[in-house]
Amino acid sequence: MNAATEKLSIKEKVGYSLGDLAANLVFQTLVTYIVFFYTDVYKLSNDSAQTVIFWCGILGGVVFAPIMGVIADRTNTRWGKYRPWVLWTAIPFAICIFLTFSTPNFGEQGKIIYAFGTYLLLVSLYTANNLPYAALSGVLTGNMAERNSLSAYRFVAVMLAQFIIQVLLYPIILMVGDGDKAAGFEAVMSVFAVAGVICFVITFLTTKERVVLARDSESSIKDDVKDLLHNVPWLIMLGVVILVFVTLALKGGMYIYYFNNYVDEPALSVFLDDIGFNGFITWLTAVFGSLGVNFTWPEEAAASGFGLFNGGGILFMIVGIGLSKSLADRFGKRNVFAIFLALSTLFVLAFVLFPADAIGTMFISQILHGFFYGITIPLLWAMIADVADYSEWKNNRRATAIIFSAMILGLKGGLTIGSTVAAVILAAYGYDGSLEVQGDTAINGIKLAVSLYASIPFFVAAAMLFFYEINKGMENQIESDLAARRSS
């Protein structure tokens, strides 16, 4: 069976997806907490936090991504081009996870230097690990339907990681650290570092590169760059990825501020009582107590509300992911992605209208956003793999990793821009992490950040997809032509 028709086993799909689980335990933490960690835990100033986040993201993600793509495409080992990088970077990546979320007691300048050095290393190693990992999906099989299936598997893993981080991490940090957020972050991220190494090793051992072209070695860096600059679908997907992750980083990073500062705490407490959450925690505490285990859930309503809010969105994202493959197979990835991304954005924008005590409405809007956005999630990576096929189809050369550098460059660029914008908004609206209660201006800035400001990049990304030419008909043509070319 050749690479164009190769069916991937469940073992290989699960093994590959564990790499995304490991990477997303870190990535989702960065999306959700990196601004909060620097401003409210490590106590950097808003200006220092945005400087660290911006420049480390640009250097370690945006600048380094295409360089890493060139390196990976020219790696040749008995294990393949991309699999070895997943293994080689596993332990250094784990060490940097621990260091980044440690809080040594330096002075202000020392803290800035330490944060800059550790975050730059973390972002760079994330790129060196995740870019080859992403490119690996393009060479496991040439079958586009199998890629859609693989994307569904891996994004179930992404949702699991997102559930752990956005629903459970903050309460766990408070419990493990006994109220000390710095100690809690350090302990939990140490566990994630070890788990990441295990998952990356499993990914390496269970996958196999099948799409291997002898012509890869004939292409020069100049050829690769020329192909990219003339590859309009690649340029469009680069823009889409950047915009999508700007929104994810902006709203994801601001939700914790939204619950801590905007959402009405008495109304939230009543809501948690009404849905039975507080009763469940009381029962759970009693059960653990009867087993001799000291289980103390954080008393802050904001911590519980924040987790449940994210959890509702994630659960319905998973439902959306389940529908993604069948919709994409029928209507094409481009059409499905554009339509459902636009629909999901409406429920982000709606937050600009919600008063602080409209808790149920907030949760319903988050659930609907999660469902519609979930349909788009598996398609992003599959579309990048299609772009790599498009490049090979047009140019008779394949440079998978540098094509996938669009995803990593866009992902890190979007994360960097979104997180930096979050820090800029906090500073512009007068947020002060040392205050127990923020002023009205700061609270309004937080509200606008998770609604109006966060919706703009999503809407622009959906509009850009109307210029993306790889529709359902072209997908079938590319797959057929490349299968014939490879078999001969």
C-alpha cells in the first residue's frame, strides 16, 4: 500500500495525538495565564510583561520558525526528517517549562532578565519541537480523508489539554500552593514537564513517515522561499492563523481578569448554587474526607466560575470537532471553516452587551461559541497539510516543514500579538495588579478586550478565506494527481 492510500491505525493516530496533548499543556497555559503569571504572580510591571512576551515571541517564534522549517526539511535520518526532532527536543523543552514558571526572588531588573531568558528559550524550543511535529502529519499519509481523521484525533487531545488548563489548572494551583500561586504554578508545571517527555517519546515510537520524495533533497532554500512567496493559499493561511491565535490569546488571557474583576461575585455564587456546583463540591469534600484525604476546593467564586465557564465551551467544542470531518468531507474544508468561524465570532462579540450579573447568558454564549468554533478546529492543521500538497502539485517539489512554518509562525505570532495586546490594554486602561479592586476604566477595558477587541481578528480571518482557492473540487484533483505521480 503506498503513501497516498495508507490507512493509519488507531494506535498511530492516538500516539501522534499525544504529542499535541503534551505541547498543549504548555501552549494552553501560555494562552490563558502567561500575562496573569507575569503581572499578578511574578509581579512584573505591565510594561515589562508586554516587553518580555512580545520580543521573546517574535525572536523565538516568528523569526525562528522559518529557520527551523528549513532545518527540519533538510534533516535526514533513519527515523525520517521530522520524528527525530520530537524526540531530541523533549527533555530540553521540559527543563524550560520548569524554569519559565519558577519565580526566583530577584530584584526588578533581575526578574526581567530571568523572565526574558527563560521565556525565549521556552518559545524557541516549542518551535523546534512543534514545527517538525506539525509537519509530521503531512508525511504520515497522503490520503486527505485520513488527514481529516488524524486531525480529529489530535484535537480531541488538544481539547483534553485545554480542559485541564482552562477548567482545572487555576483551582489546582490554589490548592497545591495552599493559596500561594507562585508555589502552585511551579509544582504543577513540573508535573506537566515530566508528562510531556513521556508523551513525546510515545509519539516518536508509534509513528512512521511514509510520504518521502527523493526530489526533496534537490530543492534549495532559494527554491523553497520562492515557492512560498508565490503560494497564495500559504500566504492566506499564514494570515488566518495569525488572526485566529490573536483572538484566542487575547480573550483566553483576559478571561481570568474578567472573572476576577468584572463578573458580579454574589450573582456568580447564586448561579453556582443553582446549578448544583457548590453542593457537588461539598459532597466531594466529604467523600475525600471519609477516605482520609484533605481536599480543599478554593472558596473564591471567581475561580470556580472561571473553570466552569471554560469547561462548558470546551465540552461543546468537542461536540463540534465530532461534526467537523463529515462536514469537511461533504462541503470542503475552506467553506466549513469560514462559515463556522464567522458564526462563532458572533458569540464573542455578544459579551460587549452583557451586564456583570448576567451569568447564565454569559455561559450560554460561551457554549455556543465553543460549539461553532469547535467545528473549525481540526480543519486548520489539515488545511496546512493541503497547502503543502498544493505546493508539491504546482512545483513538483515538496518542502513540508517550511510550509508548516506558516502554522508555527502564525501560532507564535498570534500568541505573541494577542498576549501583548492584552498587556497593552491592561496598561492603557489603568489596570494595577497590586490593587484588590480595580477602577471602572480598567474594568471596562477588560470587558472590551474579551468582546469587541477579540472579535475583530476572527471576522477578518473568516473574510480572508473567501480568497483561499483550495475548495472541495481542487482538494480531490490534487489528491488524485499526486497519488498518480507518486505511484509512478
